[in-house]
Amino acid sequence: MCDVISQAMSQLPPASRRGVLKALGAGVAGGGLLVAGGPAAAATQRGHRVGGARFRTRVVLLGTAGGPIRLGGERSGISTAVVYEDRVYIVDLGAGAGVRLAQSGLGLEDVPGSMLSQVRGIFFTHLHSDHVTDWPHVYLTARANTFDRTLPAMQVYGPGDRGTLPRVFPPGRPSPPVYHPEDPTPGTVGMTGYLDRAFAQDVNDRSRDNNVGGPGELFSVHDIDLEGVWDIDPEGKPPRLSEPLHIWTDGDVRITATLVDHHPTAPSFGYRFDTPDGSVVISGDTTVSENLIDLARDCDYLVHEVIDAQWVDQIVAPFPDEVASAVRQHLLGAHTTIEQVGRDVAEPAGAKNLVLTHLAPATNSPSRWRRARRGYSGSLIVGEDLMELGVGSRIAER
Ligand SMILES: [Zn+2]
Ligand SMILES: [Zn+2]
């Protein structure tokens, strides 16, 4: 479908749109009215049901699989939404996240092509492909999926150009050729600029043929400024921060971040969302990180990555001892194990609920992940795609 349909529909009165939607096969639930605009839609969406109760703030797990490797199973790549009233904030866009977002019901009620209509912000923890690979999808199709959007441009935050390449691993190996040497470490702004270039034919075709602007008009992209915070080195081990980084305050929603330890991939961020109902912290990829423990202090939900060390042992078993040990050290030095995540992170942080996500391997049974309960006195939740969790108190039925 081309953007011309949504463009044309925006010119129609609501009653006429219903007919177009039927023709598109979208259907209109229960014969209900098509919601005409953002504010009206927002009023219907305040307080969603989670497990039979209504919550104003929610966490929606869009994708829960770890790593770029596809091992089968039903999980999509990593992506998490935090929702406050009608505002949607998304952290990371792994493989399949765009499809999960469309399935999540976070668009306008009964309005197809609106999965991005209520999105206020998108936040990247780091630029590993398993966290950003659906950004091209979301970015380039945004024009067709922001139907009836009345909000300003979506704010996008992520790592900047770190300006240095990581050390070669294992030590002593000859340096591989540098990819794209004239700009080898573009940040979030740079990466998005390259999307405009790579897909220029599509953007130009649509702007000339369909009379729509480029996707860049719908987004305001920012590199998180680390000036005076960290001069990133090839080891990529972040400094201890005395306070979190303020990213954005959007009305009642305050978003802060910290530097987590996913060395040598740097910078890597964990994010915290505070709303009047409570707090949600999303770890990104990290080994046990004191900065993250600080960020997650007394939070309602800590949504944390996890890796199974036993699975890593199986992977490295066929290799000679020296190689096996280096690979093991590499994987476990940049991620958090089942044994660590509850006992060494959620417990000292005082997190009320620990939600496991970015599960590596994605094919493990839930019972294996539940071992993270050992040493953790809060409530453990093994994440599933499209799982919704309510934050704070239920709100009264109206
Ligand atoms: Zn990852
Ligand atoms: Zn990563």
C-alpha cells in the first residue's frame, strides 16, 4: 500500500473513512465509531486493562529474544514499550519489533496504520544490530503508520559517534580491515542520515508521486551528549556515574539514563522512566553494572537482559581450551547471567519486580530462567512477547 491512501483518508470526514477502512479489510470493531483524531482517541485509551484491571502506566514487552542469532521459537528481537496514558515510549527496535508494535494495540483504537500515532519517543540502548535492525522499518514506513497523528515529531535518542574503534579481540589478533573507514563509528544521527541516503529512491518516489514529505519530518533524532562525562576508549568500560543522565522530561514522564557495561560496545545505556504511577528501568545489554543498580534503585519494574552461562559453556565446548575460555569471557563479560541478575542486580537495587528479557538463548524453557529467583526477594517475571504489566495502582473503573 502506498502513502497516498492514508493521505487521501486524512481528507475525509470520519464516517467516510469507515467505508475506506472496510474496503481495506480493516474492519471496525463491534460496529463502533472510527476514532476521528488523536485527542479523541487518547480519551478512549487512558487506562488500559492488564489482567482485568486498568492501569495508567504499563510496560509492554514487544520482543524478548536475545542476540542476533535466530534459534527458532516465537520470540521477536528485543524491544520494550513504556506507556503512560496515551503516550508511548519505545526502547530498542530489534528484529520484528515493528510487527509486534502493530500487534500490540498501542496505536489508535480501531485505526489501522496508526502504530506510531501515539509514539512520543524512541530510545536506543546501543547500536548493536539486534537492537536497531527494525529502525529502518519503522523509520521508512512511518509516513504510512502515523495515521491521525496530531503529536509533534517523535524524539529519538541514542548513542552518538564514539569516535574510536574497539580493541581487537582476542588480544594479539591482527587488526581486520576497517569497514567504511571515512566514518567507521556513526552514531544515531549519522546512522539515520545514512537511511535517508540508502533509501533515497523510495523517499523521492513517494514525495513526488504521493505528495508526502520524507520520514525525517516525523522524527527529531538526537545523539546523547557525553561531553564531560566520558571520553570513550577502545576498552569501552564506562566510568561510575554519580548521578543519572537527564534525557528528556515529557510532561509527567521523566526519562533518565546511565552508562551500562557492555564493553567494548560503547556507549551503552540503560533507561529509567518515572511517571506519577511508578518507575520502569530497562537495562539494555550489560554485565552486572553498579551504574544500573543505582538507576534501578527501588524501581517498580526492572526489565533486564539475561544470558544462560550453561548455554555459553555448550557453545564453547568444541573449541580448544584457550579459545573456549576467551569466547566465554567475552560473552559473559558483556552480559548478565541467570545467577547474577536477581542476586547481584535486582536485589541490591531493591527492584520490586524483575522482568527477564533479551533471553539468550531465546529457546530456553521458562523453568530455566526462573532460577534467577535465587537470592532475589522480589517478584520474578519471565518475559514473553506482548506481555503487559501494570505499574502502580489500578485506576477506578468509570
Ligand atoms: Zn543485544
Ligand atoms: Zn549488544
